[in-house]
Amino acid sequence: MSDIINHYVKQAAKGFISRREFIGRLGALGVAAASANSLLASAVRAEGPKKGGLIRAGLQGGASTDSLDPALSASSVTANVLTAFGDLLVEVSPQGEIVPRLAESVEASDDAKTWTFKIRKGVEFHNGKTLTPDDVLKTMQRHSNEEAQSGALGIMRGIASMKVDGDYFSVSLDTPNADLPYLMADYHLVVQPDGGMAHPAAGIGSGPYTVEVNEAGTRYAFKKFANYWDEGRGHADEIEILVLNDDTARAAALQSGQVHFINRVSPKIAKLLGRAPGLRIETISGRGHYVFVMHTDTPPFANNDMRMALKLAVDRQEMVDKVLRGFGSVGNDMPINAAYPLFSGDIEQRSFDPDQARHYYQKSGHDGPIVLKVSDAAFPSAVDAAALYQQSAAKAGIPLEIQRVPSDGYWSEVWNKEPFCASYWAGRPVQDQMYSTAYKSDADWNDTRFKREDFDALLLQAKAELDPIKRTSLYHEMGLMVRDEGGAIIPMFNDFIDGVSEQIGGWEGDPGGGTMFDGALVKTWLL
């Protein structure tokens, strides 16, 4: 029987039979679907990538206000764009390990206060300029500048100084930080010629593809960069992104063959879509979470009694069951879950409690409706989640008013501007990065306006602590602070759900985010 299985594995890896047919044939031989998928994935990798063709993706998360400036990227579409034309110093593997990219190696001083990156030679930017350590320095300087409005500003503020010495770029920190390489893997920190100082939105990088079409909110097209340094990426001759914010339109584009894969498949259609001919559903759990964010400096959310009332008024399990359809788990009003290496699992799980919600609501003294602005651009079925929230809040006597707003411009006009709205975070590889990006008082992406000197002090202390047990204890304290006093209502952690054509090979799920942590266009190939 093993010879028959091997025969089918080779046929499927070469694309002679579909994945569905392969799983069916092995199922008839008594092989479970999960095992069959594992066998096929290994065989496809062994077969090696195929070159050529056009890979097209249909992605949710784009808007007409989007820019090619890496500092301003705030959605899955722009993150995929950055991966196409840009490179980082280092990146995080699906296994959570640091992988060298433009930096060939990374070394730390004994006290973890100085980190040195050896910059790769022979790398060419799309404009013909050769990469130098000075390009890296200027890139990091730009993202450290308040005027750049970089999404990485919060993590750059921990750097005391930066310098170049020959082939090396180094950073010195105010306090030790064992996680510094993870922070430098932030997707905003795409290295640009001269740091992008003069033309940050030019779309010039050292990535596998050059930008040929830039129609923000509609379409992006790229061509293979002939002088790209890494043969392991950029297998297709061309790649393209169609911005398809509507869930139905995105699924229809995949089914019709207009695109080869889509992101953020709505959980309510995931199983049905996965049964369509020539398609499969790729899911992976991770650090992504769906959020309702309150500005803690804006009434009525400046009152913690109100914030607590709204947290207790969410039926989390109902949302996981009805919105995620089981593709996820309940959240606990803190952005950290068991996917993080220093997660403390002994924090009590918050549950729906309409009586206590009513108590805190009355204690807040607020009278009148509470407006929640929402769009499905925030996360799949966000409008449905808001409707469930409205119903559960009503059981506590809390008058929640839902205002549905346009998807286009949601991330530039609503998120981080309106005092109560739906949001989404893919998470970050380590707790320090997540908290530094979204909860540190001076972080540009502090979308709850959570500003606490004691929290910031704990964050600095955790950075400097090299003992993992002590760091876990500090993160435990920080988690409680965010959970009980912050402005984030986090009812659920989502699985990443992508719809993929069987014409695509080389797919590998990444808990960092959907579409292979925004890298599918440059890492997969056509079978």
C-alpha cells in the first residue's frame, strides 16, 4: 500500500491530480485527511518551487487613502505590498525564530544593551543603488522621527543611539532588551535607499518585485526584479493584488478563478468555500484578535466604571460560536494569549455578567446612548459582532447604538480617531512589541489612549529583565492592568482563515498572520 500512497503523493505534488482528489484517494486507503495534507505539503516542498506565471491575490483591508510609505502601513493590503517591494533586517519564522534578511547576522552585548547587525553585501535597490549600512541607519532614523508618523515609533523610542561602523549597523538601548531583534522585524521597518528621507512613498526597496501599478484601494501590480538577491523568493514573474473589501466579492473572485488566494475568509462561509472544486481553506491559530476600542481619555469612556460595564456586557462565547463559527477562542480584554512565549495562564477569564455590567453602568452615572462605529473593514463579520454586542448589552440595560460606517477610509478616518469603534490586531511575535506598539503611553498606535506611567515603568523593567520567570511575572502584572483598567474590549482571538486555489504550491501557515504573515505572494508558486 505504501507504494500506492507514494505514487499519489508524487502525482499531487506535480499537480497531476488535485489536492481534493489526492485526499479522497488516500482516504479510501485509510489515511486521515490531516496526515494526507502533511504528506502532500512535504512532497511539494521537496519538489521545489516552480518559476514563472502570474499570481493574483484578492485582499481585504485596502483603502483609497493608502500610501506606499512603509511608515504609514496600517492594513493587510499595505503589509502585503511592503513584502513585495521591500526587505527587513530580520524576520520572524513561523516557529518564532529570528531569521536573517538584510542583516546576515545579529549579535548582542552581554548585557543586551547593544545589538549589532552585519549588513548583507551585494543587495541592490530597484533604483540601482547598492544597499549600505547607512541606508539602514537613515531608515531607522526616519522611523524614530515624530514627523514620520511611523507605526513603529513606539518601539523605536527605546533606542538611545544608532551608528554605522564599516559593514555593521548597531543600536544602543537605554535599558537591556533581549527581544530587540523581534522589534526590528516590525513590518514597517522596510529598508529604503537613503532611508526614504526624500521620497518615502516612492515604493523603492530591495524586495523581489518592483511596483508597476499603484492604484490605492483598487489594484497593485508588480514585476519580478531581475537583480533580486534571494533566489528563495519571488517565484512568479508577476504578482498582483486586487483590493476586495467585501467578503462576498472576495469569495466569488476565488471561486471564479479571478484570484489565486484571498485573506480573511468569513468564518460563516469558510467550510462551504473549502468544499468548492479546486479550492482549499488554510487556517492557523495565532495572536490575532478582534477588538472594540475605547479612548480612555474621552467621556464617557474616561470613566473606568463605564469601561468595566462594557467589558462585562460582552457575551464572548456567543461571539466565538456565532461570528467565528469556532475558528478561534474567547478573549480576556488583554492582547496576549497562549501563543506568546511568556504568557501567564493564571489570569481569571472574564465572562458575560449582565448583572455586574448593569452595576458598573449605573455606577458610572452616564445617561444616554453609547455610539459604537463599525465596518466589516475592521474584521470579517464585524457588523454581525456589533449586533450581538448590542443585544447582550441590552440585557444589562446598556443602550448601545451601532453606527455602520463606510469601509473605504476606515483605517485612516475611523480607527485611532473615533472614541469607540471596532478594530483588529494581528498581534506581534513577543509581548514587548505588542505592548510597545499599542499600549505604551507615547505609541502612535495606542488606539485606546491608555496612558499609564506605572505601566510604562513595568514595560521598561520587563525589557531589562533577562530572567524569563521574572519577565513572565512582570507581564502578568501588565496584563492585569490592561484587562481591568484599559480601553480594549477583546472578546475573541481569531484563527487566520485564507482561501487558496489548488494551483498554489508552497503554502505554509504562519501564526504571525494571514496569507503566510503577509508573505504568500513572494513565497508561493504556481503548480
